[in-house]
Amino acid sequence: MTLEQRLSDDMKDAMRAKDELKLSVIRMIRSQILLEKKKGTGVTEVPDATVIALVRGHAKKLKEAIEHAEGAGRTDLAEQAKKEFAVANVYLPAELTDDAVAAIVKEAVAASGVTDVKGMGAVMKLAMEKAQGQVDGRRLTEFVKRALAGQG
């Protein structure tokens, strides 16, 4: 079953259970999927990698909302965003360990032949493809910077 189909099924289940929180989060993600479908010409199903990227983007927005709400002293808003983040997080693959990320970065550096930070884009592209949405972009960037600084 694709992730898109899983979201559809879970949305139906949330409607039946009258789970407004879960329904709201899934609808937000599904609206992004529908926008993605409209972009493509004749695309009937969005690949799982794209759906994961959309879910990760939504989760990132929720994480930022939590930080802003806590910074403003609005614990009520922060708690709501935390609940939504927990629902969105269910649809993301497990994060890779630091050792796994380091191995991916090492492999990407070797494959690209890059020796300094100027070629970071090439390394990031290879590493992102290899990680397949299992690591946050910021975290991966930190690993790549460290790896290239150690070589330079």
C-alpha cells in the first residue's frame, strides 16, 4: 500500500471515529498531495518519496509553530501544535542514526570526488538520494559540512 493510500484510509477511519485532530492533519497533508498532482501532467499517483517530503515539510512547519508559540508564552498553542506534530510524525520513516548518516555522507563524498566545501551541493544531492527522506536536511547538511571540513 502506498503512503498516499494509507493517508486516504486513515482519513476515512478518522472521520468514522470523529477524531478531529487526526482528520485535520491528514486533510492538510492530502491537500498538499492534490496540489502536487495538479502540478504534474496526468499524474494519478504521487510517489512515496514525494509524499514523505510533503509530510516532512508539514512537520517542519509544525515544529516551527511550536517554537514560536513557546517563545511567545502561548502554551495552549504549543500543545496543540505538538499534538498535530505527533500525528504527522506517524507518516514519516524512522530517522537514521548518526552512524548511518555519517556512512551515507562518507559514501557520497567518495562518489562525488569533492574535496572542499565549495562542492557541497554535489555531495548533498547524492546524500539526499541515498537517505530517501529518512534524515532531516539540516542534520544532513551538518554532517556534510563536517566531512568536507575534515578533508579540506
